[in-house]
Amino acid sequence: MIGGGIMNSSEKTLVVIQLTGGNDFMNTIVPYTNEHYFDARKKIVMDHSDVIPINDTLAINKNASSFKDIFDAGNMAIIQGIGYPNSNRSHFRGMDIWHTCEPDKVGNDGWLGLALRELDPLSENVLTGVNIGQGLPRAMAVAGVPVTSISDLETYGVMNSIEKQKLKEKSIQAFKDIYGQAIGSGKVSEYIGKTGLDVLKGADMLNEVVANYQSNVEYAENQISNNLKDIARIHTSDLGTKIFYTSQGGYDTHANELPTHPKLIRELSNAISDFMDDLEEHNLSEDVLILVFTEFGRRMKDNGSGTDHGSGGGAFLFGKNVKGGLYSDYPSLNPRDWEHGEDLKHTIDFRSVYSTVLEKWMGIESRSIVKGDFEQLSPFVV
């Protein structure tokens, strides 16, 4: 196992990026020499010319070449085969499980919301947790824990009070629409009633962030780049934010995967690379960890145009203090080992990764948050 112990957590910041829809891990970290991969993937396949090898068996999709640069620098941990027993293929329930760490029942509290309560028990700073995007991620939702959510810093800064109220209403409706399907509209309404879900409460405090931000890094014009640029703007303003959250949509690639997926991971890898460069320019790279996850992987066999919901996917950690490399085992691609005759078996529980991040990066006891004791990784440079 790669070494790496507990960090001094007093100034640590966590950035979580959700890949919404179920990223095709097998076409991101490609088993480019495995015959079973090519047997199963007849159409939606990465040939040798489409990848950049990292060893004799695995390669990074060449569209995510920035990942290769970060990996070579030792700042990217690839967590293989992540999942949980009896993986749920529903987007709504699957994401809810990842957000609450409750695979066996509908959970009430988001894992990051519980972490925020530990970091700011008196709720003194409404910017301790910030979501860049519409609504509020279920992962950050805990009754009584304030979270600021804003979709775009530049746009918000020029809105009048009526426009801001409409945005608040739209954010609340987005929360209802997404999580009502997973946990029921009654529970969602009850949560909103308890908290007010004032996701824009801290947004007015961010009005000066755009004007004060300076950087030589030129981010691309796409959603994930803009979101990470906004996170950089807030983080460099030193407003006390400890957990940032954002997402990149489009990963539900049942159809047209070959034009869609390469574009997504190219934008993602370049955005993360630019963000890390931005942190480095501002001398803030030592204390920021990026966690990238998705609700599930895709099935072994393609469907001719894309891939369907599966299991045994992957996650990633990025940062100056990440000890880069491969963690856990890549799931067996041999058909005799497929789960339900069509899926990859997970080799590490996602709650192991969460507990590692909570305890070894954020300095937070994890058992009550992840609902148990899970083997932890050692992905940090001491």
C-alpha cells in the first residue's frame, strides 16, 4: 500500500466535484491491454491510439491528457473499483446513497453537511460550506446547517433584489425536483420547513469577490471551468470556506457516448489542471484537496451507441499533498467475475474514501458520518 498519513487539518479545504450521470470509468482509465475489454466493448471502445499509458495494463484516455500530466507530477490518486454492495442503478437513489452514506435506507443527513456541523458547530459562518451551482446538493443538506449556494458569481453580482428572490425560489424548486424523487416530496418539504433553505444567505457577502480576484490563469469557457474559477475566486478571498461543492453534468451516456464522453473529460481534466495552477499561483496549493466522484460506473458491454448504468466505477483525488498512484484494485474484467453477469464488482467501498478524507484531511471523526468503520487509504504525503 502506498504510504501517507494524517495531515494537519487546521487550514485544510475540500473541493468536491460530482460527475452527474455515471461516468464511464473504463473509458476514462482504460484497461488497454485487456482482451476482455475489447471483447465486451465492440463500439464504445478506446483503441491504443486513443490512450496514454500509465503502466503495462492501464492508460488514461488521451482526451484527458491533463490528468496524465498531474498523475506524472505525483498529484493524482486514482481510486479503482469504487462502489458498495448491491449497487443501485437509479440515478436518484444511487446519488442519494453517495450523498447520505445510507445504502440500506433513505438517509436524512448529507455527509458533507454533517462535516460542516463539526467544522462550524455554532453556524457562525454561512460561507463555511459553498455550493457553486443551482439548488443545494443533498450531500450538504442537514437541518440547521447553513450552506451558501450560488450558480454564477458574475451574474449574481449584478442582480437586483427581485431577481435574487426569483433565483432563490428557483433554487428551492430545483432541490424539491431532484430529491423529491429520491426521498419523497413530504420529507423534502419538511426539510425546507426546518431550515428555510436560504441557500443565497451568504451570497451577498460574495459581491466583492469577483472584483478582488486576480490571476494569470486563463480558464476555458465551459461549465466546470467557470465553476472552478468561481471556487478559486472565493478561496483566494479567504472568507473561511472549508468545503466547496460543484458538479459537471452529462455523464449519462446511454447514447452518443463517443462524441460526448471525450469532450466531458477533456473539459474536466483541463479545468482541474487550471484550478490547481491557480492555487499554485496564489500559494494556496498545499491546503486544498479535490475529490471527484460519480454515482456509479457503466456496464461491461456497450449498447452500440453508449453504455448503460453499471457499478464498480472510479473516483479521483487531486492535490499538492496527494500521494499519487493507483489505489484499490481495478475490477476483474473476466466475464466469470462480472456482477449480475454484466457489471464490474466493486473492490473498495465509497465510505472508505469518505472516511479517509474526513479523518486524514479534514480532521473529523468519520464513524457517525459514514455510518460505520471502513478501512481507510493512505493517499497523503506526510
